[in-house]
Amino acid sequence: MGAETQFRAIVVDKAADAEGNARQRAALRVVDDGFLMPGDVTIAVEYSSLNYKDALALLGRPGVARVWPLIAGVDLVGTVEASADVRWNPGDRVILTGAGSGENHHGGLAERARVAGDPLVRLPPNVSAAQAAAIGTAGFTAQLAVLALEHGGLTPASGPVLVTGGTGGVGSIAISLLARLGYEVHATTGRPEALGAYLRDLGATEIVERRVLASTGRPLQKQRWAGAIDSLGSSSLASVLAQMHANGVVAACGLAQGADLPTTVMPFILRGVSLIGINSVDASREQRERAWARLASDLDLEALDGLTTIIPLGDSLLAAEQILAGRHHGRTVVDVRG
């Protein structure tokens, strides 16, 4: 294709409103290859996805997009068209999650992308492009969290594992992964009557009402869980830490409730609890390849299909509103060609 190939993209930009204040806005635009940023590999994108971070960026919330104008989307799956990286050749099917996409480099909510070659991962042969997008950053983060629990010594025999934010992208895939590995999985939701069946279908054996974790209470509470994957942060994570078994392991990977952590050192020095942070954005190539190999072998892809909604590129803004309003569960895949 020529240097001025036109394509559609969801672009986040900043402009002054009527009062003169700078506001972030997102819109579907037609741009060309001259709009792309430098990169080793040019990709014909097939699918992206909508994560919580994407929803924040599309609805003008600060803290995600760091340069403007910016093509949104932290994930992409597609086919290499041209490459200056010796690892990749035209025709290779690749996945990109994080690595600055949709934050300080153009992302995947577009029909074309030009990115660095190092963080790309080869599409596993048993995973379709749409399934890889459904996994995306959410599933990659969930898998890194499971690997962290295993590294911390957790096994299915250790006891129950809690997944907070169970109906979100990270939580949903974490439940499915843990259940398939033989863990007893407990999951939180703010709507147990409406979503309890969804969580049980994923593999959760006990549903925990989110309000149970809403206040920190005593620094040490009744021991309930051997491990946990938390995407909420704030007082919920503090409550989880206070209710861990001795030598329990917690993987923290999100801040949907807040970035604060109102806790004490008690769970760490009196029960030996470990708190492990998960950074999926800056994961090394080795971490990426290991996690995707485990996802390809451990994740129930049929169950993944059941929790996935596929939308066209033009519906991204509406879907982002539903995500931030808490009206969506599971994974939203964007067919950028639709």
C-alpha cells in the first residue's frame, strides 16, 4: 500500500471548550499513513478491544492518553504488512497489548498501526484473531496475576482464591483460568442477583457481595482466602489483605475503586501475606511469550466466546459509556473493519 493509504481510527484529541478550558474528546476519523507514529512494524489491524483504560480515554477522562492527537486502544491483533524488525515478516499474525499503545503511542482502534516490534507476540495457532482480542490486555493481565500467585507458592490445595471485580474483563478471565486449573474460586460483584449465574458459569463456586469489602474494618479479620486477584484497589484491597490466610498471596492489578490503600502492616508482619503488583503494560518479551503460551493452553476458549461481545469500530464510544457506567460485563471486542 502507498504512503498515503487512508483508514478509519478512533482519535482522542484536546481542544478548548466554550469557557476556554482544554477538554479531551474522541471521535471516529479518517486519517492516512502520514498520521502514524514511527515504528518498526506496520500492521493491518483486524481486531482491538475495549478495556477500562480505553473507556476512560474515549470519554475524555484524564490519565490515560498522554499525547494528542492519539489513536486510542491498548490492544490490537492483525497481520504484518511491512517490517524493519528481523523477527517479523509480512503475513505474520501478531498481537500487541499495552507497551504504551493508546497512552503515548497510537493504539489499536484503527484499521492500521505502526508499532515497535519487540513487544509483539505471535498469534497462537489454536487462538483466533477475535479470541486473541477478547483476551487482550485484560486476559494478559489475568494470566500474569495467576503466574504471580503460582510464583508465590499458591496451589489449588492451598485454599480458596478470591477474584474481585469478577464481572470485569480481568476478573472474568481470571475466574475462568483459576477454575480450569482446579482452584476453588470466590468472586465479588455488586449485583449478585443479576450476575451470580454469569460468575458461576465461569467457574466461581461462591459469590461475595462487593459491599462486604467496602470498609476496611479491623486490620486483621477472619481468614477466608489463600490467594486473591484484585482489580479494585482502595478499601476493597485493604479488606482482602485483612482476610487472607497466613502466608496468603495477593496479586494487585487495578484501581477501579481507587488508587489509595488504607491498610496497615499487620497482614504482612503477623500473617506473612504477600502483595504482588502486576504491570502488564511494561512486561518483558519473555513474560509476554510465557503468558500467551499459558493462555493458549489453559484458557477455555469456548467459555471466552460466551463472555465476548463483538462490535463495529463506530460503536466504540457507546460501549465505553456502558463500561464506565458498570452496565457491561465480560469482554468487548472491536472489529475495526466493521
